[in-house]
Amino acid sequence: MHKQNNILQIFKKIPVSSFFLNGMLYLIIFAFANFQTQLQLPLHQSNHYSKVIKSFPSAAIVELTDWPVKRNKILTLPLQIRYVQNKQGPCQTQGRALVKLKLHQRSEKLKPGDWICLELKPWHKLEVQHPDLFNYNAYLKKHHIEAIFWADTNWTVLKKTNAYTIQYWPEYQKNKWLQKLKTLQLSSSAYALCAALTCGYDDLISSEEMSAFSNSGTLHILSVSGLHVGLIYGLFLGILKIRGFHRRYPKWSFGITLV
């Protein structure tokens, strides 16, 4: 009781205005940061492809940002649109999109970082029929993908990527790991789960398994999230504590763990 009275006396000495001013300052900083983030989104830029493409089909130069996904004889390419052809000529643009291609021997050789020239045509959007179903359009918007396009087979590769560039090195390492998983001769279900748990690649998980994880409330473990990062951080920090390194060199210990 005596301690509680001391705490109350300390708070009474602090003027109420300081709490109000600090609260207002934090709100202003938060609002400013949110405003700046919204301004920097590609969709809000004047050269976003949604503001540049006026008609279809539209010739474009795109850069692949991830490995193509094969499903039902269709190849889905995650990419950035770099240039679009309009009446004035080539126009530099930006923005993420998905492009659908027919699965072909030539298209299977595409890799992250490749630049290709193709003609974009509109792709019919997936309509959500039930509020409890997975909202694919909302998922794409969350990842700043504003459109899905279709492209014919008359596309050409303009530039091949180097596998050791800093930008795409993680994608190539992820692909190597997936190839190693295939050599373990796992079942298709086990391979899909291992790929999702280890590197967040959940494209191979069936809809039945996704529904099972969703109904059980464990869907979050299939994505590499803050939980996984926290577990790895705790593991490394624990090892350093056991060795006594953390007690002798706390700053170096935190630095090594963060790296």
C-alpha cells in the first residue's frame, strides 16, 4: 500500500499537459509516416502501368521477380512492368503484376531477373462468391499486384539474369533448396508441406490441406513470418548464452544474432 501511494504521488507531480503533448506528438509522427508510405506505393505514382496503359493488347517490357508457377498447363509469371508502348512511343513505368502464359518448353526456362518483351491482354478477375472463401483479389492487392494479364506465345527474351546478383540470389537459393527436397523422394503432400515450412513456398499445397490448416487455426505456420524469425533469434541467442559469450560480450552477442 505504501508503494502504491508513492507511485501515485510521482504521477501527480507530472503535469497532465506533458502526457497530452507526448500523445499528440506520437499521433502526428504515426500519421506522417503512414502518409509517406501511401505516397510511395507504386499505385499512387504517376507512371504506374494502370495510368499508362490505355488500350489492349499493349506491348510491354517486363522483368520477372520470382520463379514462374506451373499449374494446369498455365505458367504464372510474377513480374515488374518496366516499359509500355503507347502512342508517344516507349514509356517507362512501374508496378507489380501477374502474367499468364501457356506452359511451353521455352517458357519453362524463364528465371527471376529475366527481361522479356510481350503483348499484354486483360485476364478475367476471380470473383469471390462467398465471404468465407479465400479472397484472391484482396490477397493480390495486399502484395501491391493490381492486375493479371494474359500473353500469347510470341514473346522474346531481351536479357538473361546473372544468378549471383544480390537482388535475385535468395530466389536462386530457394530454388536450389526445393530441388534438394525433391531428391528426398517425399510424397507430394509431404514435399509441399516441407517447402512451405522451410521457405514459405505454399503454391503446391492442395486446397483441402489449406482448408484443414485454416480450420485448425494453424495456417500461419505455413508462411515465413515474425514467429519464425523470433524462434531463430531466440535459438542463436540461447546458444551464445550457454557458451557464456553473451555475458562477456553482450553487444557483440546481439549483433551476431541479428545478422
